[in-house]
Amino acid sequence: METIELKINGRKRTLHCLPNATLVEVLRDQLHLTGTHIGCDTTQCGACTIHVDGDAVKACTVLAVRSDGAEIMTIEGLAENEASHPMQKAFKACHGLQCGFCTPGMIMSAVDLVNKGCAVEPAAIREGLSGNICRCTGYQNIVAAVMQGASEMQEQSS
């Protein structure tokens, strides 16, 4: 077993894991942060997207031991004071989800796009989310949700 230290959703944690445990396994199995979904185990679907040291990362192929000392944000940590994050609100308001399986990864990727100052036009959003797959929607409502969420995030930061 390996010992790692992580700051997860603002809280420092010391964990013990096997050397080959992936970050998504540690988050789900040890910390019970089940909003980070396992979809493909090959970084194709994006359901496991989280933020590691401020960057969107697909946690299904990252070894937990490689994240020792990192600051991690999952979908569970996105809300502040139990109030939904603007991107979460926008996904709900714009019906940017159906079954909800891809939604946490989509939201985490969308927040990363906005935080990095990426353009928020439909084509740029589609490109930015190209690593996240939704099997239920036609992406129209997802793009609308990201545009609305980006606008609200920018208003909050002003």
C-alpha cells in the first residue's frame, strides 16, 4: 500500500491505496465521491472528469499515487455553501442533461473551459467538450447550458 496526501474539495486527506489504483477508484471507493463516474476506463467518454491543480483531468487513467500532494475538485465540491455552482444551475435550467451519467464530467469540463478563458461561442464549446460524450442528447441544450453558465460565472467574477 502507498500513502498519499490530497486536498479534495478543500479538505486535506491522507489515504492508503494500491500502487495501481486509479484516481477515480480512490475517489469513489474510499471517499465515496460517486459523482465522478466511471464510463470507459480509457479517457474516451469524459464521465470521470475532475479538476486536478486547476486543470480538467480524466481520472480513470491517472494513478492515484501520481496525484500525491495535488488539489482536487470533484463535482461534489463545486457548489459553495450548499448553493449550486452557476454551471450546475445552467445545466438544470437549460435541460443540458437527460440520464445524467455524463453530466458531472460535462460540468467539470465546462467550468474548466470558462476558467481558462476559452471562447464561449457554440463552435468553441463543442470543440472544448469534444472529449466528453453524451449518448442521450443532441448537445444543443448542453451548449446552451455552457453559454448560460459561462455568462453567470463571468458576472460573479466581475
